[in-house]
Amino acid sequence: MRQAKRASPMANEKKEKIKRMLFSIENKKTEENKKTENETKDKTDERQAVACENTAFWTKVLAIFTFGLAFVGIVTVGILYLQFWEIQKDQRTDKRAWTFVSGHTVSINEKREASFTTSIKNIGKTPALEVKGYVYFTTQNIDDINDSDPIQESKLIGTLVPGEEVIFGTDFIKKEIVSSVKSGQKAYIIGTIWYKDVFHIQHWIQFGTRIEPDLKSFTKLDGGKHQKIDYN
């Protein structure tokens, strides 16, 4: 029977070298693969981070844009409302009643007592409703005349249609006072008119007039005293 040949030490050493080389190559490939995987993962992570940053940025941009649109929308609605309100107000002002004092007169009775009357007229385009008047004669110092009159003591006049004029006046003044006015005593007709327009808005106008000694001439008080009017 033949005996197997033993490999020579040199052959064994060569085999070991080849094994080590192969092992080294395998390790190198493994390390390169791991490095490639890590690099790929890093790049993927980097891309994801960039994508997240971009998403966050555009989300903020979208939020700002949406807020801007909402703000512009609110401002636009506000402007449209104000314009609509101004148009409504202008139309109401144009169509409302406007009541003014159109003049004063004096009436003397057989006892030589005098009553001073005030004429009021609606120069507006619609009726003046619930018209009330308060008027009085006074010889008190002009600085002591009240700036406002008591509406609760006013007299109901009624409704004034456009162009209509009515007269209401003071009680008769005693002849002694009438004589003193003729002699130069300062005397005044003071009053207020209240009324509502067809939109049910309350309006008012004051008047203050000095009676001249001839009892036929009337002069508005200086400095706008008791001459106020509303513009609602």
C-alpha cells in the first residue's frame, strides 16, 4: 500500500499566506462595505435633515402667507364695512328731516301784554316726527342762561312734513316788563326743538335771540350762546 505524500513546509506556508491574504481582502471588503454603508446612511440622514429643514421653512412661509391673507381679508372687510356705513350715513343724512328756526314775531293783546312766537320749519326730505318745543322769555343776565333746556317740560307739536312750518310761543309778558324792554332792558327768547327722523334717530336744535327795543327786531346771541345743533 502506498503512503500519502506529506506537504512540504514551504507549501504549507504558501497556503497560509494565501489564506491570510484572502482573509485580509475579505476584511478590507467588509470594512469598505461598512464605510460605504455608513457614508450612505450619513448622506441619507443629511438629506433627511435638509428635507426636514426645508419642510419646516416652507411650513413657516405658508403659515406667514396664510396669516397675511387672513389679515388682508380682515382689513378688506373692515374697509368695506366702513365704506358701507359711510354710504348709509350719507344716504340717511340726505333723506332725513332738518328742522330749523325760521323766525320770531311778537303779538300784543288789548292789555298791552306781549307774546313772542317762534317759527320752525322742516326743510328736509322726510317728515320730522314727535316734534317738541321748549321756549321762554327772560331778562336775566346772558351769562346765567342755561346751556341746555329740560325736554320733560317741552310741549308736543306733532309731525312736520317736508316744507311745513309751525309757530309756538311764550306766555304773555306783563305790560310793565314789555315797557322796560322798550326802554332798553335786555330781554331774550331762549328755547330748544327736539324731533326724530324717519330712521327714529333723535335730533335737536337750540336757539337764543335778543329782543330789540322795537319788539320787532331779533338778534342772535353773541359767541354762539345757546345756538347748538346736532348733526347725527
